[in-house]
Amino acid sequence: MNYSVTTQEFMMLAAKEPVNVLDLRDHDLDESFELLDGSNVLQIPLTQLPNCLSQLDKGKTYYLFTQFGVRSKTMAQFLRNEGFQVTNVIGGTSAYQQYLAS
């Protein structure tokens, strides 16, 4: 399994099928984060995630976003160790917004 994808790879996948996104940014950084129709965005701040694992489904693949993608890479490893299927989106929401603007 690929544990990281670029923003472009994520967008190509999201264009083909609904995806499950885990937005790990803190509420004070919460900016508009819209995906293609049918996709599901679950927002749980990174600091609260270890206490919220019951909200996640081990049968789904989650694409992790933080502001710049650094902290989500670390959290992806933690979640994989807990038995979840996760993929880090390189560059986070900053790269995602730049991609949309280009």
C-alpha cells in the first residue's frame, strides 16, 4: 500500500471515486476545505485524535491532511499501528489550495 500521495495523485483519485478525508488541523486553522462531491471530510484536531479513534472505521481508507502535511505523516504511522488504513497527502491543505489555484 502507498502510504503517501501527492496532491495531484489525491485529486485524480478523488475525481474517480468518493474519498474519506481526515482533516487534522486545529479549529483555529480551520479554513474552508471543500472536496469533490460525494467525498467525506471528518475533522478531528490532531491533538484530540488519539482519544477519538472510535469515530474511525478500520474498513475505510482515510487521506490525512494537516496544514503542511508534516504532522499528518507522523500521525499516519500512529494510525497504521492502530490498524487503520491511512494515506498521508504530501503538502497538506497548503499544497491542495495551491493546486486548486493553478
